[in-house]
Amino acid sequence: MVRLFESLTGPSRLHILMFHRVLAATDPLLPGLPDARRFRHILRVLKRMYRILPLADALALIRNDKLPSASAAITFDDGYADNYTVALPILMEEKVSATIYVATKYLDGGRMFNDTIWEALRETPCDGVDLSCLGLSEIELHTWEQKRAAAHKVVMALKYMQPEKREVATSQVVEALKVEPRTDLMMSSENVAALPRSIITVGAHTHSHPILTRIEPAAAERDIAEGRRILQGIVGEAVDLFAYPNGKPGEDYDGRHVQMIRAMGFSSAVTTSPGVHVKTGDFYQIPRFTPWHSDAVRFSLMMLHNALAINPRIVDV
């Protein structure tokens, strides 16, 4: 249905799907994340509907008006260990390529602030916690639903703080929860180096995953350059694909950062604004879409809806 629609309706559209994690098994705290079974099913449904291409190849084709109709690419953000241990074997089994955008600070035992909150709430022995330090009231933690709601509240309270202040506040939350979260969430440098280049492309995602609009432009440029430098040292080749941290146009990055990425010689940059990419689109503000449904009919309808979004939200440059 989608392939027929896209073959009859104007310019070739590139769907870029965005994932973060693929779990070995379902998680009561994170039920929205795909597990291995669901991810495999999504790939098989996707393969019936689309030509799945390496992102760099797809972008080269679209620049030259040669992209086949109903084309798609798959991406992962951040560099989670389960990209290597769970998703990679399935991608290889299904012969599907993907791009993994890595935030280098968290390799080798690091942990992003949001994961620190989620994992601390998962493992805490406390039945409740006073988070008045964040302007939040006493929060009960008896059930997975309560922990999930608490995590959303705390992450949103921390997300747009200045990085130094956020780090302090995150430590205060962990201390209040009386737990030290796990340190094996992200890939190791050895994992990244071992990713098979035949199906995996490594892209840059900054070093420390800052919200770029919340730091000075010079600091943003340094963080982007540092992440790229470290990645190129790990993989032993040029890294020219980029993903904006968090990725909301105008909120998480702005025109200054688009110009910065272009000037630094990246060939493209992806956002988290839904839609499809066409030749006339901005190659430094490429939209991406997260497919939540593994049911084939619902998945098809979501992708069809996404195919209509040719002009995604972007910022002026």
C-alpha cells in the first residue's frame, strides 16, 4: 500500500526510522521500548514495505534523483550496549543496514543523566522519595507505574538545566534514592570498533550529548568536534554523519548549529522532527520517525501518515 502510494505521488521520499535501544526482553519500567522479538518483527514488516538502504547511500541517491520509491533507512541514537548485543545480531540475520550515532563520553562505563534517573528508580530500595530540591513533591515508588511516572517528571525537570547544574541535581536524586545505578548500559570502545562496516555506519552525536541551545556556541562546537575526534580514532575512518542531541528544531538546536555542522564538513545531520526527506529538503535538518507499532496494519498506517509530511519542521539558517 505504502509503496504504491509513494510511487504515484511526486518526489521520492526517504523514511528514516529512529531507535535508541532494543532490549533482550520486555521491561516493566520501559514497556515502550522494543524487545528482540518485536524489533525483528518490525524489520520484517518494514522489509515487505520498503527498500532499506544504508543512510549514506540513500542520501547520495536522493541528491542525484535516483532514490527508489518507498525507501527507508534505520538509525540508532546514543550508543547503547544493546545495539551491539541485541540489535546487531538481528540486523545481521535480516541483512538490514543501520547507522548508530554515538555520544562518546558515555562509552566504557558511562551513563547519560536520563538513564541514571531511570536506573536509580528501578533499583532503589525506597518506597518513596522527597524531591523538593527539584520543585517536586514527595513521590511514591511502590509500583512500576509510579516509578515510570516519577522518572518522566524528574527527567523533564532536569533536561533543560545547564549541564553542570544538571549533573549536581542528578547526583542529589541518586543520593536520595540510596542506590548506585549500573554502569553497563552503553557500548565499549571495543564494541564500536568491532561493529561490522558492511552493515553498520557510525555517526557522531557530540561528546557529552548537551542540549546545544543551552550552552555557548563555542562550547557546542568543541563538544561536537571532540565527539567526532574520538569516534574517528576508534573506527579508524572519517565520520561525516551527525545527529543533533535531543533533536527538536528551535528548541534543542537552532540555525547557528546547522551552520556549524555544515562548516565542520559533515555531509548530513538528522533531527527528531517527524517526516520524510526529499531532494529539496535541508540535508542538515533531515527528519526522522519512530515507529511504535509492530502490528503490520497500524505500522503501515503510521508510515503512510509519515509519508505525507514532506515539509517537516526546521529552523531558518
